[in-house]
Amino acid sequence: MSDIGWILAKIQARLGGGKEALNKYLRKQGMTIGKGTKTASQLKTSEPYLISIGDNVTISHDVDFITHDNSVCKLYGVNNDLYGKIIIGNNCFIGAHSIILYGVTIADNVIVGAGSVVTKSIKESNVIVAGNPAKVIKSWKEYNDNIGDKSIYTANMNFNTKKALIMNSLKLINR
């Protein structure tokens, strides 16, 4: 995948093409991408046709989809690789700096925590997974009970309005 092609798609998206400009670029590379998907990652791979992403998926920045494993060349010779599809279900969120390995399927309604390494398929829906290797840490209901009413709606706000709302809010999460 061309870095210049990605940069041009990002420019087109900012000039009014919206997130769909990025999806069109990724589809041209061979990926299957559903409606309403938003990605901040370039998703570079030499096998884009092995990636299928469902509807309403959000992929944060610096996420890697790894569709092959060349380490087997040390056992079987320089031209040997392992390959596998990566399938992301509908309504998923893939957190920043996560890695999804070849052969992994992620069910619908799964949140992958930032920095996670997903090495095995996540077959359960409505869960949050995190860690290295990623594993289920809680259900969506448990997550909702944990965050309560702390989420803040900031769509279509300019920088200063958003900043004022966040800074004046009592909804800040302290860990």
C-alpha cells in the first residue's frame, strides 16, 4: 500500500470527502470495509484482501493488522510464510496501538483496549478485551456500570467549546 495514496486519501477526507474517502482508498487496496467505519490507522499490509471489517467499526491510530508471519522461514526456508484472514465484526472499537494477528476473528460489539495484542479469535459479543495476549476483561454491562454517566458528548464542537466543556465538567475520570 502506498504511503502517498494514504496521504492523498486523508487530504481528500479533510477537504470534504469525509471518512468514506479513506474507506474507498482501503477498498481499492483490496480490503472489505462496511458502512460507517472510521479509521485513523493506515492499515498497511501486503495482503489487504485478507482483511474484512464490518459496519460501524472504529479503528484508532497506530493499529496494526498483521496478515502473515514470516518467522517460519527460519524453519522451512526463505519463501515460507503463515497467512490468515483478519475479520472484524460489526460495531467494534479497536484501541490505539493495538495489534491484530493473522487468523483472528473478532465478534460483533467488541471493544479492544489500547495497546492490546489479539492473538486468538474473540468469539463472545458485547465484551471488552485487553492485554498481551488480549483476553476478555469485562462485559459491556460491567463497563457501562463502571463508567456510569461520565461520558461527555462533544460532536461537532470547535476546540475551545470542547475544551471549556471538558475542563468545567465534573465528569472527569481519575484512575
